[in-house]
Amino acid sequence: MKLARYGAAGRERPTVLDGAGRLRDLSGLVADVDGASLSDGLIERLKGVDLSTLPLVDEGERLGPCVGRVGKIVAVGLNYAEHAREGGRDIPQEPLLFMKATSSISGPDDPIVLPRGSEKTDWEVELAVVIGRTARYVEEDAALGHVAGYALFNDLSERDHQLNRGGQWTKGKGHDSFGPLGPWLVTADELGDPGDIDLWLEVDGERHQAANTSDMIFCVARLVSYISTYMTLDPGDVIITGTPSGVGNGIRPEPKFLRAGQTVRLGGTRLGIQTHTVVAEGGVA
């Protein structure tokens, strides 16, 4: 099952894809696709619904982030060995964690807005894990039972802010529009093995990232279990699992970064595709 949210930013409504790939409005059944509805058994309840009886969503409607009211985004750094190497960093012995601002979340086709004065905004395609059941001190062999589904995520990063402005990575990760999420929340049963998902990203048609989640150092079950020993994971929380090699900052001999007017596309197996126009602060392409 693929769940989504559509409509103007801040006023999104819940929707689901039917068997023909058409969006059906869920507003008569649930208020939103969020932690509250996921913990209340939304996915199981929808399995008993004839989706063809639900109202169709008009074509051309904006798709918003596929999960609403996200409580927290827990990010995993350097979870692909080649990405660690391209940045000149040691391969982590334990998952490297940081937090990303929920205010960075945007829709799968919304513009990427370059922060004021930005010269080094970079791309990072990632698999996102959406929690469906509270996880606290969860054993690894039970961890996937706490996952509602998966989504595509672009962990956009302003490298100068991230690496050269002191402190942790937060400054480069939390800008508005730096967390496109979706288009779909793909339920765990439909996605299948999260350890065998192809991910890719291209800028102006040039492919920079192409990898499989089997290359992750720490698998999804390990991450959910590990993170749950340091904080409670609540329904609707999002874990972003790291990016493969091919980021702009790793390009040699000269790194490449995003500029206004460029187009970024990214996708993953069964996860759908995001397409973004890069604009300067104020919305100028």
C-alpha cells in the first residue's frame, strides 16, 4: 500500500494509491497520515476497504510530505563505506547519529530553496524509515515490527554551514526545504526487504548517486534497535539511514554544488521519484 498527502502546504489531506495508480481521498476515513493514525491501526484498517469506492483526487494536485506532524528526524551519518571514504572519514564502528529539524520537511516536488548566501548546498538520496509502533530498548530481531513503512528522502546539506561554522552538523542540515519526504509512504509489507533497495540521484540529467541499501554498514533493523536504546521512537518519527557515495562535496578534482535553476531528480525501488527545481532565497530560479 502507498499512502500520501495532497494539497497546499500546511493543509494537506490524506490519500492512498488504488490498484490502477490513481489517488483516492482518505479524508472520510482518517484525519491525516501521521503518527496518531499509524499507531491507531490505519494500515490494517485500510486493507479491508474497497479503495475504488473512495473519491478520486484531481490530477495536478500538489503532493505534500507523505507523513504529517513528524515528531523527530533521526539521521544516520556515514552509513555507506564509500561515502565515508569520499569524505576522507573513518568508517564508523557504531551508527553516527544526529538530528535534523522537522521544519526542513517539504514535499517531493517542492522547490529546493538555497539558504541566503549559500555556496555549498549538496544532495543526499536516502531511504527513510517511518516508525509505526513505539520503540524503546527494542531487540534487533523485533525491530522491523515497529516500522510502518518507508519513503524516499533527500538529506540536503549546506556543507559550509555543516563543516565550517563550529559545533555539530545541525547548522547545515536544518534549512527550510532541506528534507523532501515522499512521494509515498510505502507500507513495510509492500516494500519488502529494506536491505535491497536501489537508490539514485541526478542533477540536470547527470547521475551522481547509484547504490543499493545492501551496501549500508548498519541495516535498518540494527538502526531501529540501536537508536531505541538512546531515545524513544514514537509513531510518525522518521529515521533517515544515510547516503551512498556520489555527493557533490566528494566530486574530484573540483566539488560541485547546487545552483539556482538546476533540476534534481531522485528515486528508489518502489519508493517513487522526487523532482525539484533549485531556487534562490525568495523563490528565484
